[in-house]
Amino acid sequence: MNFQELNLMPELLKALNQEQYTTPTPIQEKAIPVILEGKDLFGCAQTGTGKTAAFSLPILQLLHKDGYGSERGKRSIRSLILTPTRELALQIDENIKAYARYTRLRSVAIVGGVSQIGQERALEKGADILIATPGRLTDLINQKIVDLRHVQILVLDEADRMLDMGFIHEVKRIISGMPKEKQTLFFSATMPPEIAGWMESLLRNPVKVEITPVSSTVEVISQSLYFVDKSNKQALLQLLLEKQDITSALVFTRTKHGADRVAKGLNRIGVTAQAIHGNKSQNARQNALSNFKNGTTRILVATDIAARGIDIDELSYVINFNLPNIPETYVHRIGRTGRAGHSGSAISFCEAEELPYLKDIQKVTKKQIPVVEDHPYPMTEGSVPASSEPEKQRGGAGQNRSGARGAKPAGQRNRNSSRPAQHAKTNGGGSQERKANNVLAGNGQAGHGQADNGRTGATNPQRGSQRSNSSHSQRAGSSRNGASQAQRNARSNSGQA
């Protein structure tokens, strides 16, 4: 199938041709016709599968057919796209501007963390499509700067992340100011029970489009796991960067201070690295991301707040310096690689305190992560889960680019458990999303990957403490119920990045 067969108007096809889009991805192929029919939609697809074009293209076509504001500056906001982070909002706006270049439709992005003056001026010129983070949008609504009474199409993008970051109440208040009769498009990469309930309350007879198994990982991403003591993680990271052909990598840590420590440690040994997280200024975040994209910086160290906002089609490696305490976050992290049909590798370090997180990740993804056993820094502080494979294979720091040589599957259980290992096949797809090579700056556009609460220089309030996270993560040898409880309590710390 090609985009012409989706009955898109010539103006959009011309823009897509300029962007070198030829074949729609599965989510685009299934979602675009449904949206063009005016139906509500729930789309569940992995990150990197082309969701932005899947909702942006039909929205542009529907609004184009509906006409424009009668005068300059008199346009009504007819479509609202809500997204959890500044980076994602800016990337969506960039994509929409590219798709709409041959129409008269206007889009504006508003995010927190910067002065709102530039955003006010952009809104005064008129906007057909508004892309926003919940915090700043709530502020502008309260100041009566934004009017949502004419919204015809609402998009909730990365809904599971908005739920995790505590935006659900703000989103509900925002929706209350819109017409009841509107088309709602709900997109999420994962499908936890909370999302299912939220979806049912917002959508009317929705068409459900699920491209891959819920919470699955992309097949083209080769995964590997190293059991290592916390004190040796930095040394193992340095060794991998020295021994393997890793020209660039995105490294994830659980905390802001951890990201800074890892970056400083790498710079001390001559590996160019920069950290990106919520405590960095807008200019610092933009500079770090730009340097990483153009190759000036070899390693970008990020917290989970940036997991949904970094879009680099040819990123080959993602390294989990710390395992996330929410299993779905693992899917989003490694989804930064293996995009647009390219292969990728995801390397994860697991210390003793993170064993419950590993168990939850493998349970949710229904996929065992192959373990690399032969490396200089094996775990000594905890009980490494028993492998389901009887034969040991050799691997370690000298493995190839795929990360697979010398690896064996990690068991779904530890030595104190009798539960069998779980296996499942996963499906994935490439992305044709527009490459975000240009970092937006100025005019009220905020930095990258930053959570937003609408106020200048502020970040989303944290919903827990690292102490709580640490205490629960020590239950490495707990029973199934104990591990699940640790995960539930640790969820409150997902904003710690």
C-alpha cells in the first residue's frame, strides 16, 4: 500500500513526497482511514512506529476541508494534541508544520519552562492546531489566553506516560472545557489497567487498533543483560565503550544526579558525554541533544523524563545503566533504537537491588533478556536468577554489535522461586517519522525531554522519594507477591528523573 491509497489530499501527498515517505507503517495504514471517517480511535503501538503521522495527516485533511478562520488572528483552535513532555510537543509541531506546508493550516506548540510571552504572540496570530503539555496549557486556560470551546478533534498522545507522570487530573480539567461532541484519538504504547479505564471514560464506540502485543519490544532490537554490582557499573560501561564498536549510545539512569555522575566519569577517561534531565537549563538541554545528534558528543546520558522525546532514526545503542522501576518504561527506553527499520542493540545492567525490576520487565514483555555471563565484573552482592538454559556460553565485553554473542536467556525466576520461565514472540515495525535533526529554540519553545508543570523553570512535582524506591528494590529474593508490591510502590518514584 502507498499513501495515495489512503485517499489523502494532494497537498499532503506532495508534502509526504518531499519528506520521502512512500509506504505507510501499519499504524498509519490502519488509523488514517478510521480517523478520516470521524470515528474515535484507540491506538496501541510501540514507540517509533509512526504514530505522529498516523493522527496528524488525517487531522490536517479534516481541518482543511472544514475551511479556515475568516480573518487573520480570528482562527479558532479546532484540534488539541496533548502530550507529556516538552520535547515530544516540539517534535509533533515540527512534523505537523512539515506535513501542512502546502496548506494554510497553522499549528502552535505551548510548553512550560520558558516565558509565555512568545507563546501568547503565536496564539494571537491564530492557530488551527494546538500542541501542548498539560501544565502550561492549564495556566493559559486559567488566564483566559486559550479558548478550547471550538475543539473538534482531541488527541491524547503517550497517554500511559501522562498517567505515570500524574497529569490525569489536569487532563480531565482541560477536557471539561471542550465540547462534548468531538472526535477523540487516544494513543498509548502500553496498556496497563489504568489506561483501559481511562480510555473507556473518554471514547465513544472507539475503533481499536493494536499493532503489536501490548508492552512488547521491537524484534529488530537485540537485547542483552549484565548482572553487575552497583559499584562496578561505571567500570563496566567504560569497558564496553572501549571494547565494542559503539560510536554513540543513549545511556539511561534513574536519577538526575546519577546522570551527572555517569557523564562526568566518562569525560574523565576521554569519552565525550553530556547529561540531559530536568535540572538542566533549556539551553543546556538543547545543546546536549544537538551535540549528540551531530556527533560532537559520543554519549548522551538521560533520565526517564527524556525517554519519550529523543527521536533519532539511526541510533544504534541504548544502555540501561539502571533498570527502570516501571516495566513499561523499559519498552519506551529501548524503543529509542531500532527505529525506521534500522537494527539496534539494548544493553542493560542489573544490580542486586534491581532484581525485582528485572522480574517485572520480563513478565510484562513476556520475553527473557539474554544474559552475558563472561565479563570482568560479575555480581557478587545478590543471588543471580537461575538460567533456563543448561549450557553456558561465552560472551562478555567483546561481543559483536548485535549484543547477542555469548549471551543466554535470563530465567524468569530467581533461585528461591519455582515459577517457570516465560517466552513469547514479539512483533515490531519501523518508523517513517520525520527525522528531528533541527533542535527548536526561542519563541517560548522549551528544551528537550523535560516534564512540564506550566511554570517557568519548573518540573513536574515528584510523587515519591528515592528512599522509598531503594527500600523496595532491596527485595531481590522476595516472593511473587513481594516483588509485585515493590513494583507498585516503586511506581510512585517514576518521576524521580
